[in-house]
Amino acid sequence: MTCWLSIAVQTPAHSALSGLLTYRSELPLAPGTLVRVPLGKRETLGVVWAVPEEAADGRLELETRPVTSVFDAIAPLNETWRELVSFSARYYQRSIGEVALAALPPQLRELDATQLARRLRRAKPGTADEEDASPPSRAAPLLTPEQAEALRRFESESGPFLLFGATGSGKTEVYLQAVERMLARDPDAQALVMVPEINLTPQLEARFRERFVPRYGEASVVSMHSSMTPPQRLRGWLAAHAGNARIVLGTRMAVFASMPALKLIVVDEEHDPSYKQQEGARYSARDLAVWRARQEGAKVLLGSATPSLESWHHSRDATIHAPGAEGSDDGHARAPRYARLTMPTRVGAQGEAPTRVLLVDMNHQPKKTVFSPPLLQAMAARVQRGEQSLVLLNRRGYAPVLHCADCGWKSECPYCSAYRVFHKIDRTLRCHHCGFTERVPRACPSCGNVDITPLGRGTEQIEEQLAALLQDLRRPDGGPVRIARIDADTTRLKGELEAQLAQVHSGEVDVLVGTQMIAKGHDFRRVTLVAAVSPDSALFSSDFRAPERLFALLLQATGRAGRDAAYLAAQGSASEMWVQTFHPQHPLFAALKKHDYPAFAEQQLAEREAAAMPPFAFQALVRAEARTQEAAQAFLNAASADAQAQEIGGSDMVTRFPAVPMAIQRVANIERAQMLVESGSRAALQRFLSEWQPLLHARRDRSVIRWAVDVDPLAI
């Protein structure tokens, strides 16, 4: 008996094979079964998606190819997982096969059924039964009244939930106890805990393992992120898929983890842009987590000290909207979509003042001053008391540009419309877009002037200047000041980040310089001062989301100081956040001084509502890449004209702007253009994009290398 199967495979983006492909099998296979199938001249992994009816004329038997092998050692992927993938593909305008196969561990694509079965036989996963009698190694701490109230509401209400908690208010303990209570109620339940970046995973994993491994076994907690080796990712995925892993910790990719008994999803630092995938299927893991929880009957908890404006808007009290406004078509009040849980007080700091925010007006400082004298004095005082300071500059390298004052030459990348960054440590000019690297020239390549100078500052230069300014300072033990730097350059090698963070935690570092990597999620107990030396560039950006990102970064950085109230009391010290700015009167800094995120959010939401921007409107970007800028823009404009001529669904409610170059319009000698599409109706935008896809396919020719749709973009 021949069975016909619709199978999802990973086909080239925008190819004619973007849909499900039909194969035949001698045995009936359930939807969700993993198989290997021929595709062209190669063999690839596929997922059985559906079992269509057999064709009456028999042509399928002649035109289809057979399934090569079946992964019968793995249980089929369940219906809720396939629904998640189908929704993601539909909403983000990608093929089912592209999303489904990207969600599976890469090593599955390399193994055949026999090799996989052999690996499964060798594996000896631990079981919870072996450890059930063991008590936890560390008892859960007593909850503050705010934590207890947040957990009470989480237990009694349905959600979704937004946990709005100040930095240091104990959000992680709320996550731990929410998971603990859920596992105690349901012996088979699973929890997914997501973090925005890989560098935050190890410390969170340590806390979860300390709490749950003694009780549920070694295999009960697994991680999923891209820095793991392929065998590690496969083992973690198999443990989650089989239900052996009770808790999965991971980055955005973990939102697609196969978890048959999923009952709880936690999204920590939900505002972080890292949750938005920027290549391939450009999905938002935070939004998919909310959708998945609703579909699977699970609870979802989004946590942040600086929530995204979308989540904040969804959790606001019922408000009166104008007719036709987002959230209300008739002008009546609408209940919030999310339940907001608030924890405004730091653990152990009840009654104490929050970190003091000090603004330094750089207009009153000597020209080219990097560190103002008051800030240097404050840092010196901290060092002499044995305390630690953080210096934040969100730009790595020594300087963003090398410059010749005689002829005006700058270190432009020959392949990108961007400058190469000067890295002094290895004396290189490095493009952070295409990776092109050269040694620093001995003289200006244009005029031969040997006096070429850096323009601007990066973390390397800040570290060097601090070392010079503080060289005569002594620690309480009489030793010299120790300065360290953490950014993408110093943490490239495996284990480097963990080693450097351990030095900070142990007190070996007095001043830590770094990018946004050090500004969020870390629990530095001895840090009492944080300084942002150059935050102004985002204040007047063309990107309407830039102020939101800057405020979140600065408030998160503020939260790194004074996290240990007992330590502050013993030192007789107070925590401070110093911000050096040329615009101290800006409303953003006024809200920052008061730690008043609600006021900042309401001001930003009012501006966005007046301008009909998200979350009061919905957007998509269509990007095109070609050998010339003219070809990229012509493709987008022609496709837009086709949509207008054919009056495709939703076009009357959708605005399409003319194609323009991207901010970095050339990368690796490829020209890039984009077209903004927006609508006041999410449904209308989705309908338009779905019907526009065939027109984009038809318009593409050899002059266009690739194109992609980015729904709900975070950067324009």
C-alpha cells in the first residue's frame, strides 16, 4: 500500500519549492514524524506535516519520490508544535519548512535513522525518580511582600502577565518559585525560561540547577542556545522532547523547543531586542511565547524593569480610545490584555533611597574631556573604599574612525558604506559589518601623512585613559587599581566571559569597562557606582525606538549599582549612577533621575499615538539586496506598483512608502534598499503581505540577489 505524505523540508528561500512537498511511503506515518527524504541530488531531513488523500489518477506514484528512512526512535512532533510553526511561518511570511527545520537541532540533519538510534541507545538520561527523596540543596528564601503578592496573583489569575519589577527587586526568585510550585502540582509539567543573551544563561542556569537538580535529577534542567556544541544541543532537545527535562533554559531559539507537557513560559528581560531574530524567519520570540502559551493552555510571565512599550501598552488600565484607534473600534474602554504585576522595591532595601542619578553637563567641561573631574573623584573614592565601579560605553574598539587631518581621508571599508573601526590592541582596522580586516597603515593611504588620528572613542580607549588617570591611586591593600574590559572582543574565546565575570564577582577588578553586555542581568554585589560616558547619540536618532532603547539601557545599568543593601550599609556608602551628557534638560534624563519608567513610557506612548506608530499601528519592512542600489529600489517600487494595479486584499488600508536605501546601504559589496509598509489594522497588513508574496516572487529577476519581509521590525 502506498501512502502519500506532505513533508516540510528546508528549501532555498523564495524558491519555487517553498511549500510542502509530496513524497510516498510504503508505511503510514503520523504527522510530526521525522524522516529523511531526497531533495534534488541530496538527502535532507523533513517533517511529515499532513497525510493528503491519494490521487485517483495515479500520477503521484510516477512523479513523487519515496521517503528514504524514518526516525522511528523519536516520537512524532505533536500538533501544538506544528501549529506554532505554521503560525510563525504564516505571520512572518516564511515557508513552513524553513521555520520547522531551523527549529530542530542541526545535528539531526546530519544523522540517519540508524545513527540516531545508536546514539539514543548509548545515552543514559537520569530520571527524576532516582532523586525524588533528596531535599533541595538550598531552601528557597523568604519572599518579600511584593514578591508574595506577585506570586499570589500569578497563581490565581489567568494572564498573560507582565512582571514590572525594579532592578534588584527579586524577579528571578519569583521565576524560581513559580516554576517550583508548578512542578509540585503537576508531576509531568515542563517549564520554559528564556533569556535574551547567551552570556546571561550560565548564571541563571546555575541558580536553576542549584534549586531543582537535587530534587528532580541531573537531566531535569537543560539549556538551549547557539554557543552549545551540536551534540549538546541535540541532547538537550531530545531530553525536552521526551519530557525528561522539566526545565528548559534558553535564548530566543528555545521558543520552538518541543515540550509536550509545557505549562509555564517565563521571558526574562522581555524588552530586549535580542528576542527578535534578524536573519531568515525574522520572528519575535517574546510574541511567539505569548501566542504559544495561549494555544497550549500554559501560563506566560514576561519580566522586566523597563518593559517594551508594546507590553506596557497591553498591560495598561482600561482607557478610552478614539473611534478606530488600536484596541477599540467603537471608542469604548478596553480591558488590558496583560495583567501587570509590580515590584518597585529592591530586596533588602525597603525604606532606602534608590540609586542616585547624577547628570554632568559636558557643556561646562573643557573641550574633549572624557571623564569629568567630579566623576573621576567619585570613582577614586570608591576604589579607596574597596568598592567597584562600572563604566558603560556601547561602542567597542579603540575608535570608530581613523582620520587624516591633511586630506580628509577616513578609514572607510572598501566593501561597505561604513567605516572600519580602529582596534589598537592588535593594530587593525576592522569592519564590524563584513569582517574585512587590515593592518593599520603607517601613513595616510591618500596623501602619505604619517599623523593619522583616531576620531571618537571605544571601550579600548576608555580603558586606556582610565588606566592613565587612575595610575597613582591605591586600593585599600596598597595595590594598584585593576581595570578590566568586557565586550565582544574580549569574550570571543569559549570560557572567557565566565572567567572575567568571576574576577569581577571575587573583587579582583576595581573598575569594569564594557558595552551593554555588562549593563543587564548581572548581579555584581560590590558595584556601587555606574557611569555612562557618552549616551547622547540615541537622543535624536531617526529611529523612533532609539529613546526607548536608551532609557532601558541606562535604567538597567543603574540597576547594577547597590544591589547588596547590607554591603552598602557596611561600607557607609550610597549607590550612584553618573551620566555625562550635553543635553541634561532632555525629558528622558528627567525621568531617569526619578527612576520613573511609567512617566517615560506614557510620554513616549502619547507621541507614538499622535504619530500613528507602533503599538498604535503595525509595520513591515520589505528589504531587497542587489548589485546596484537602483536595481534594489526598482524591484521594490515595481512590486508596490503591481500591488496597486491589482488591488490586492487589504491594500486600501495599507500605506506603502517609496523604497529608500538602508542606513548601511552597502555591505560586502551588496546594495540594500527597504520599503516600509504600515497599517492601522494588523489583519489588513497580514492579508496584504500574504497576497503580495506571489507578486514579489514574480517580479524578482537576476538583478535582485534576495529579498525578505520583516514583520514588526525593531529597526527602520
